[in-house]
Amino acid sequence: MSKKINDPLTKYYNGTFEKQEQEAPAVQGKMQPVPDCGETSYNGSGRLAGRKALVTGGDSGIGRAAAIAFAKEGADVAINYLPFEEEDAQEVKTIIEDTGQKAVLIPGDLKDESFARQLVHDAAKALDGLDILVLNAGMQQAVKDIKDLTTQQITDTFTTNIISMYWTVQEALDYLPAGGSIITTTSIQSAEPSAHLLDYAATKGAITSFSKGLAAQLSSKGIRVNTVAPGPIWTPLQISGGQPQSAIPEFGQKELLKRAGQPVELAPVYVFLASDEASYVTGQVYSVTGGSFFA
């Protein structure tokens, strides 16, 4: 009997969403429906056995899915998150430890340069090394009119989303060996910016360029750099100001697959890019968008 094939239109939640709002940063466990980050749906096969990974924004959403998948593939994982997100982070810690892998929690704000740099050293010390760096943390706040976009929000968004990447990579190069992997998270917003996300979309364009340039710079060291471009993925960012409340019910419905994506659907891409299977892959953008074209 052949293995069951799942219809991508209905494999994950494909309905509309109730309007719901939380103060940023949101707690994933309070969302309806709760995003699927692979807690039970992702099955590993030892593809990252013995690896050591640091994931920023690893408490919820896409970062959580990557962290859980890494652990299920045999890696020890450190996650960074904001202190307010401790509830979600503790859940991830339990899931990682239940796989038999080591989990390290390092709360703190990446807008703080001293913290962002020390984070890498703390993770490498706690994990006894560092092979994989996933730069996923992001800030997204929708603002309809550019005249209402404050300097503080612009500065915070750019510092969190792109400037902190320079700090963490500079420190991570003290540890990443040949064969190491850096994976950033860009967005379809890099290619198709929304009118209400002028600051966020601009940072995602910067991340795409940063990742390609860094890949060229680090290629001689044997360190690969790639970026993942999600489309409309059901994460806490969306209900904590990342989308207007009026857009929540139909979130993701206009994509070719007619639904929002779930974080777990990106996990295999992060695993692949972190693994030796991607030994000839660097400087690339992997889009997981439900049908939007990244160009």
C-alpha cells in the first residue's frame, strides 16, 4: 500500500480566522487556532545529530518550528526570545528536552548591542560549540500612513530585524566551523512589500541582500549562508499589530493554496539548509509562500 498523500489545500487549517489581538510580543498559546510548530506533527530522522544550534525568536512561530525540528533531528538548541515570552519559551524547552536533546534558554532584547553579542558566546559556551545560527527574530507593526510611522518604530524595527544580525554574525564567526550554516529569515515582503509595512518590508529587503553578500564573503571559510522567505504564516506577529485587525479573518486566503501557512511547514527547509544535504547550497533564497512568487 502506498503512503497516504496529503492535499496541500487541506493538510493544515484552511478556514478563516477570528479577529484577535494581543499586545506585542504576543503569547502563541493564547492564539485561536494555536499555530502548528511541529510539536507533534514533525518527525525527525537524525539529520542533525550532534549539531549545536542557536535560534533567535525561538519561542514561537517560525523560530519555534525550526528549534523543535532541529531537536527532533538530533541537535542541541539554544533559543533567544524576549523576557515577556517566557511562557512560550518554557514550552519549547520541554519539547526539546523530551527529544533527549539539550535546551538552553537565553532571554533578552536584540536591540541591545551588548546583549546581542554576548548571546552568541553564552549559547556557544552552554552548548559546547556552535554549528548552526538561525537569525529569525523580527518586529512587525502595521502602520497605514507613513506620516504616522514614528522614528522610534523605524529604529526599533531596523535594529531588531537587520542591524542585530551584523552583531551576532560578527561574534558567531569565533565559533562556526567549516561546514557551519547561517540561516536568516527574510519574507515575501522583500519582493512584494505591503503598503502598511514600509519599515518591516524594507528590513526584509535588506536581509535578502545581507544574506547573499555574506554568503559570498564566507564561502572561502566553508560557511554557508542562505535565507528563507515565508509568505503569510500564522504566527503571533500577525495578531499583535503585524496585520490590521480587519485583515485577520482572510489572512492567507488569497494565496494559490487558499490558506495561511503553518510554521511547521517551514521547518523542513531550515533543517535542509542546516544539514550536510545542502552542502552545495549557499547564497540562496528559499520561498515558502503558498504561491506568491519571490523575484
